[in-house]
Amino acid sequence: MNQFSDSEAQIISSILQMPNAPIILQKINTELDKEKTKRNKFYNEITEQVKAEFINGEIIVHSPVIKLHNEICSNVHRLIDAYVYAKDLGFVGIEKILIQLTRNDYEPDVCFFGKEKSKKFKSNQKFFPAPDLVVEVLSKSTEKRDRGIKFQDYQAHKVMEYWIIAPSGKTIEQYVLKNKKYELLTKASSGEINCHAIKNLKFDTKALFNRKLNYTIIQQILAS
């Protein structure tokens, strides 16, 4: 069971030791078939006007964000996109990019795909694979999922790097994939962030929360 994590292998082993394992697995497959039908309906009904995700069989429609959340997302996207564009490193998506994983579909606040993946993208593409970097900006309604199911799912699908940004404390948590698990590399509200998924990208953490500093760093990137 090398393809599974230790906890997944333990769950599988426990089920296989049960005398009614075939019945349990049949029930699971039946429920997953129902979920697949619901997921296909989700694909057919979602529109560009609504931010929605499909998580463990449920359709999650997001409410409008507050101004601070929008400002931080914009700062993150502007800075990363300017660097990636200047260095020709891939593609940066914001908010409405639908990430299609094995079971679930997410629309991260910001995400980055390296050239190996992005060179295959088409202009009319609607569904995207697991990114190399995902950034989620917390809100009261999303924090549990951002730290729970999404954390687990991004980790399981080998998303190289995951940032969780907390607007309230103006902090960033930087997780990097090591030995198939996320390791907390940085939790800070100041100091330098050294991105692992985007080659040689380094910047002052405060640029994620300060528009003026954000703009200054972008000018430096474009001038280099």
C-alpha cells in the first residue's frame, strides 16, 4: 500500500479485516456513484457568475467577500503574476479557476501552474489539474475547509506549496510538501518569504497586506 498514506493504509487494513468488508465496499461504491451523478450535474449548472465548489458530495456556493479579503487576494495575485510573467514561468489564476481533483473541485483564491502543466492549457479550458502552488485567504465561512479538507486534498494531490493567509492577524502560513506531507516552513507577519514552487521568488511578507509596498516590489520585478 505504498501509494497510500499511513492513515489511509490503516483504514483500508481495518476494513479488510472485517467479515462484511464486501458489503461495506459495495455501500461505499453505491454512494460514490450517486456523488458522481451529482458532480456531473454541478458541472452542467455552474456559471462564470457564481463562485462554487464541489466538496465531498456537497455543492458549496460562496458568499461575497469583504473588502480586506479582496485587497489581499489582489495583492497576492499581482505580485506573483508580475514575477511569473516577467520570468516566463507559467500561469497564475485567481478565484474563478476550477481545480478538478480526484473527488472534489475547488476554486482557490490564487494558484500557480508551472510551465510543464500550463503549456498544455487552452484558452477555452474550464477545468484545471492540481496546481504547484495554492493560496487561500481565510474568512469565517471558509477557514475550517481551508485548514481541513482542502489541506488534506492539496497534500494528497502533491500540490508542492500551500499558503494560508489570515487577514485578521496579517499573517501567512507557508506549507511545503516534504515526504508526501505538508511541513510548516513559515508562519509570519513580517520578514522574507522564499517561495519553493516558483523559482527564486522572494519578497517581504508585508507586501501581501500593503498596497504601496506591493506596487514597489512589482516595479522592481519588472525592472530586473
